[in-house]
Amino acid sequence: MYICTKIKNEKNLIVVISLEDFRAIVFSGKTLNITKDEQKQIEDSYQFLSSFARNKVIYGINTGFGPMAQYRILDSDLHNLQYNIIRSHSSGAGKALDTVYVKAAMLSRYRTFVMGKSGVHLDAVLLLKEFINREIYPYIPEHGSVGSSGDLVQLSHLALTLIGEGEVFYKQEKRNTSEVLKIEQLQPLNMYLREGLALVNGTSFMTGIGLINLIYSQKLLQWGLIVSTLINEIASSYDDFMSVELSCVKLHHGQQNVAASMRKIAQGSKCMMNRQKELYDKQTPDAVFQHKVQPYYSLRCVPQILGPVYDELIHAEKVLINELNSVDDNPIVDNETQSVYHGGNFHGDYVSYEMDKLKIGITKLTMLIERQLNYLLHDKINGILPPFLNLGNLGLNYGMQGTQFTATSTTAECQMLSNPMYVHSIPNNNDNQDIVSMGTNAALIAKQIIENSFQVMSIHGIALAQAVDYLKIEDKLSTITRKFYTDIREIIPVFIQDNPKYKEIDRIVSYLKNETIEL
């Protein structure tokens, strides 16, 4: 098996950004700094390309773009060529991407440039860095990318702001870029050699969105483990479904890790039952057992259901971090070999394929949570709780009947959206782009599924808290599940009378996204 070490150049100057580094910059506002070694790599690449490009035909420097590459560009027009690719492709549509996704994409583009394989002028990299550090977020419409040549449309909107045009979000306001540059005393980017093409040609948006999706998905999985443990406490389940002995005979790391996490979450619980003690060590004369010998699959099979999701998130992190630390340009400018290489590193299939797998996993998690919610609300199934967790007068009050409609419809939307984008290539660009990745569409759809999942998880959290209060088992819960219950109750107190829930659902979604979990 061939292992390429080329990206780690002979001076070993390239520093890999981890997911924690990414999280610190995007979510915690850690300042992005460029090292002297990185600056030298960028400058050396630019100087080499400036010299090498003389009297040679190089795509995107003295040719047109895409199928127009067959047309040579006059020397007098080379400067305008780089502006034209940006302006002509700033053609997105739809609502603006939230700034956290834009910041993630900017960081991804920045990472490509600091590799020193793009031939861009240092000014482009430094200005991009300033946008990130000063929280200047370009206005980027969601729709436009087919995922090859990367995210041309979205990246063009980013590049448009770097040349002082278009609009940005600045201090929570949408403003003309030129105004903000004046306020921040920044100069618009000048085109030198190939900055226009380099800025718009890559996988940065699908990668940035994908990494945010990954971080939120990891959090959803952690909440899924907590609520799945709590519902088994509510049901007084036998605890051997998450035992070491059971899990270790199924040779999947995901299942084993999910079971181990649930055992950790359940430590100190006085709610779950021991099968050995209750059924093996004593005689029972009952012909019909009132307590289920084995609970429903949505309670009992959590390690088997969420194990594959766990494994997928591990793999998704590897793929996305690899993409973040890759050079996704075309052409590639290699100062070490003194040549320029044309190919398709802008193709987003790795990200597209991973986003489809991730969204399927989060949909399955959402389906599991919806079934657990149904268990809590269906008195004929659980046998211990009132219908719809209605703590008031049956018939007069309705408990969580209305919230179940929302959870069910939202889960159904996740199921529909789980159809893959990866295989939905449509040729375009005069068939120059005859097979494309649709990676950004895949990432955006995964983003919607993740948002839906948080909403369903929020409703489930309310139901779990109501169940705990009805059964009066708060003091019997484990330390971790009791904290979850207490946190939910700080947002929405126990309720008997009917009242609107939409604001509480939103507040719990915010809590689920932002709360730090340590399992």
C-alpha cells in the first residue's frame, strides 16, 4: 500500500490542525497566527510561479477557466481575468449561511494557502487571516456549488469581499464590504498572478460545513447516550444489555464503546435492575411477568444501533481533518519539484460521501430518540406513565401530545433527507464538469438533519423530565442523568396545565448545542 509523505516537505514545516484546534478557532475565538515558516512557503511558491509562468501555458494564469481553457488570454488582460472569475461566479442563491459555517470555510481556505502549494501572493493569505480574526464574515448564499471544481460559487462570494466588493456581516450587521474595510483600515486584495482562481477553486465550504456538522453530531451522540441511559432508568430495565460480556462478543468497537459509555453514565443509579439478582438467584412463581423480561428494542438495542454511528463519526473526523489539512487547489504549484501539476484536487467526493454517511447516522439516532419518546408517551406500551405524560386531568389537559407531532414530522423529514447526494451528479459547465460530487449539497442537507435532530432531542428531554417527576425517581438517578434532568428543569419547570412549548424547545436546543459534556 502506497503511503504518500509528500505533503510533509523536506523541511517539515507543515503543522497539522486537529479538530480541537479547529474548534478553538471557530467556536472559542482563538486568534489565528501565521508563522514565519508558513509565510516563507507562501512567498517561495509565489516567486517560483511568477518565474515559471513566463512563456508557458498554465491553466488559469494565461488561459480561460473551465471549458474556456482552450482560449489563451492576452498579457494585457491577465489582471482582469482574475477579477472576472470572482465577479462572474458570485451568483449564489438562497438564504445566507450562518457565520459559524462561513468562518469554518474561511479557515479551511486559509489552510490550503499556508501549505505553500497554490502560488498565491502573501497578501491574499494575510487578508483572509484578518477577516477571520476580526470576525468579518462574507455574505454567502447557501446554494450554488456542485462540489467540483469545488465550491466555485460560494468561494467566489468569499473572494468578492476580499477584493472589497459584495457584503459582509460585521458586528451582527449586514454591511457593504467597502465600508467595513475602511472601518478596519484594511486594503482590498489586489490581483497578482492567480489569486482569483486560487480563492474560488477548492472544497473549503463543504469541508467547513462538514466539520461543524461533525462537532454537532458528536454532541448529539453524547446526548443520545445520556437520554438512552435515562430512559432505561425510567423503565427499570435490566442492565445486562450494556454489559461488558454481551458487548465484547460482538466485535465492533463502536458498540463496545457505546456500551462502555452507558455503563459510565449509569454509575450510581438505583433504578436499573440486575438480572442475576432478580431472575436467576431467586424463584418466581409468576406465570405472567408484569415487568418486561426484555424491554423494547429502542431501549435494549442502543449499543447496537448507536455503535455504527459512533464508528462513522470516528471515520468522518479522519476524512474531514485530512481534507482540512490538504491542498485542494488546481493547479498545484510545487516549488520543490519546480513544476506545476494539473488535476482535480478540488473534487469533493471524500466530503460528499462522508456527509451522506454522517446524515444517515444522525437520522438513525433521531429515529431512535423518536421511538423512545413514543415509549414514554404511549401508556399502553410503558405501563407506568399517564398518556402523553399528562400530569393534569385526562381529556381536559393534553400533556405532550402536541410536541409529539413536531417530533414525528421532524424525524420523517430527516428520513426523507437521508437519500444520498453523492450519487446525484449532473453534468454541467459544457460537460467539462461531467461528473461532480455535490459535496456542499450533501453537507447542507446533513446540516438540516442535525438541526432537526436537536429539535427532536429537545422534545425528548422535556418528556424524560416529566417522566422522572411523575415517578418521583430523581434521587435514584445516576449522577450524570440527574444533572441532565436538573438542567432541563432549570429551562422548563414541571408542568401540569397546558401552555405553549415552542420557546422552551428552542431554549433546550440552545442548551444541547452549547453545554459541555464530559463522558
